[in-house]
Amino acid sequence: MSGSRWLGGLVLLVAAAALFAVFRPAPPEAIPVTFTSSTQCGACHAKAYGEWEHSWHARAWTDPDVRALSNDFANTDCIDCHAPRPLFETGVAERVLPRSARRSEGVDCIACHALPGPGGHVAGTVDRTDVACRPKLVAELASPEFCAPCHDQHQTVEQWRATRYAAQGIGCIDCHMPFRDGDPVRGRDHTLSGGHDIELVRRAVVLAARRAAGRVRVTVENVGAGHHFPTDERSRAADVFWRPLEPEPGPWRWLYRFRSPYRDELGVTDTLLPAHETREIVLEDPAAAGALEVALFYKLTPYGSDPEHPDPEREAHLVHRVRVQP
């Protein structure tokens, strides 16, 4: 075949392919499904479902700490966010409503994705009608306002708005639902890592300590949290402890607590550490003259078994530790 004939045939093939792409029939619409449980989502979205299944969203109703702090949900205000109806029923940034069924599924797929009205549509990142969930592109799904109905109950989203991250367009999902392996094509991780992920907590703050003018000056800097540290639950606390190391490591001694009190805790000061800020705590104790260790511990419930003799290594998670020489 001559070069001109070969080129002409190629042009015809390209033209035919273009015409087919323009005029090919649209895929048939899928029969809409009424979603009654998040288990239905696992058939098509196994990766996201598996991540969610092991998330704290999935355990929002069954978590023993939540059951204890809510008095087994006798505090009914907690039910709204721990077993919510679909968020889009009330609207983005509006208070969610509690559901009466499937509470053991906690904050489930339906709560975040189901759209109101007929047709079985869900909020997603694409528009499609040829699959059972018939997703619609809803940009608000990625906005901090979408998280606010539950996570701004303790001003976490409000705290974020005051940070440089907000000004730079870095939102909640950029840290808490990152792209899998940093690849947008792979979608966002639905593990929803937060305060239960100690590695995420460790990346949020830096602990340092030094001697100056006869004192030990301890600093904690919020370098990575897009909000105060710690945040969201008023039950959460971060404590600075220290102990002498000579002649051998002594028991831990409490120095400072980062925490926001409940409304009924009168006389307790809010000591949360805002994003980008550093808090200095001065240690003045004759026992601190020798080598010592300073540590930051994080816990999900502020109360220990023995308030007079706290045992942070048993009751909390170690975040950072530093040594200070004489």
C-alpha cells in the first residue's frame, strides 16, 4: 500500500472513531437502589468500605469511651452526631438529626453520601446514571462546612477558619482523608484518621525543653494541626509530665494540661494550643536540678484511675519525650 493510501485509511479510521464517540448511545440508566445499610456499598466500593469499616466513624456508636462519656447515650444530644440521619436532609453546615435504626453503624456511608428525594442518588465526585447509586457531583462534599454539623460542636471548624491553612485553601479532608498514596486517581482514604491515630497526633506538635536562667523552659508548638491541640472532644487532653533521671528514673510528675473544659466544669481554664502557636511552660522545682526527662502524653479521656498519682505510661499515649542535661 502506498504511503498516501495508508495515510488516507488512517484518517478515515480516526474520523470514524470520532463520529462513534459523538453519536454512540449513552449507557442505559441503572435501576435505582434504596440504600438501607452501608453494607450495600461494599459490593461496588470494597476499598472505601473496608477503610470505613475500620474507622472511628464506624465505631461512633459502639466505642466504649463514647458509651461511658455519654452515659450510654442517656445524654441524647450525643446521638445526633454518633448515629446521624443523612446530612443532606438538613443541609450542609446545619445540625444533623438522629436516626432510630442501624445505630450500630455509627457515622455510616448513608449519613455522608445519601441525597434526599427519589431516584436513589448519592453525593459523589462524578455524575453517572449507569450505576446503582447514581452519583451526582456535589462539590460541598469536600468542604469544611460539610464536616461542621458534627465537628464544629466543639468549634473545631471555627478554629480552622482562623488558621493559615484556611487562607491557603487547605481543608479538613486534605489531612483527614488524603488521596491514597497521594494519587488523586486512587480516590480518598476513608479511614478518616483523627485523634485516635497517634502518629497523626505526633505530627501535630513539637516538644522541646532547655535550661535558661536556672530554670527548665518547656515549649510545645502546634506545627501540624489545622485547629487547636487537642480538639473536637472536650474529653481529650494532652499533659506535660517530667521526672528526674538521677540516680535512676523517678515517677512521673505532672506539669501542665492542654484541654477545653465542659460547660459545667466551672473554674477550669481553656488551655488548648491554637494552630501555629507555641506555649512555654516553666519548670521550677529543686528536684529538676539534675538530668531529667520531659514528655508529652495524649489521652482520649481526661480522668485517670488515681488523680493524685497519675500513671501516664499506662493511661495515655506517649507523643514526644526529650531529655535535659544538668
